[in-house]
Amino acid sequence: MTLYDHLKLTRLESAFTVSIIFLQTRHIKMYPTESVVIYCEFVRGSLVLLSLSDAGKPGPPDAPTISDVTKTGCVVAWQPPKEDGGSPVTGYHVERCLATTDRWLKINKGPVAELKFAVTDLVEGNEYQLRISAENKVGVGPPSSPCPPFVAKDAFSKCAVTIRRETTCLLWAL
């Protein structure tokens, strides 16, 4: 016997009818969304329903990390959320804001498949924060906590060299 011998999903206009035949008893339940997650297993030739639930949006990823900061960009990286909502994560959305405001702006055009993203168009000297949201087939989940604030600037902006007979002196501004 297969799972399909016991389980029938019928799609209606805005819901699924889930019919499960278990130990010769028919159980029918309506679900208000097309995103249904069904966990079953066979035990001694019979189908056992472990759980049946609606899939939901994914949870938030952990706060992202920032690297390779320059005066016009940086690289942001993150880990997948601990909860995918019962449906695989299909992409991520990256948002930024000035550290002095609460106005978040989406900076990628479509979902990002990778776990890192090259941020561009930063303004030198501005302090930024970034956050990430995960998306699955149900929708976009809540955002991560923001990364610690960082300033868009090159690592060394000015360097001066003084050379004397026996010494060389390097000075730079951070």
C-alpha cells in the first residue's frame, strides 16, 4: 500500500479537503489554505497520521553579519531561519535603514537564493543597519534582528609616509 491509497487531497476554490482512511474509518477535514503539511508514516502496514497542519510563513533568520565594508557597499551574510513554516525557504529579502531612523527599504529586486548578498549604493559616512526576511510558498516571514550599526567607509581613507635615513613612519586615518 502507498500513501495515496489512504490519503486524498481535493482542491476546491480556496481550500483543500483532506480525506484520510485510517483503520477503515474515514476522516475528512477542511483546511482554509492550499498550503497543507501532512506528516504520515507506515507502521506495520497501516498508515499512521503523525500530524496535519497548515504551512505557514518562515520564521526570522538570526541577525546578519557584515563584511568587506567600503564607502559604497558591503557584503551581508546570514543563516537560514530555524523554522521554515513547513515549506522550504525559496529566497530572502534584504532591507537597510539609516541607523538614526526606523524606515526600512528593500534593496534587492527579487528573492535572493544565496545566504549572502553584495549591498551597493551606500553613501560614504552614513551609518546603516541591515536585516533579512525569509520567503517560502506561503509568503514572507518576519525580519531578523538588525545587524549592529556600521559606517560606510573605506578601511583606510588617508595615508602619509615620512621617510628618513634610518626610519620610516606611516600614518593613516580610520
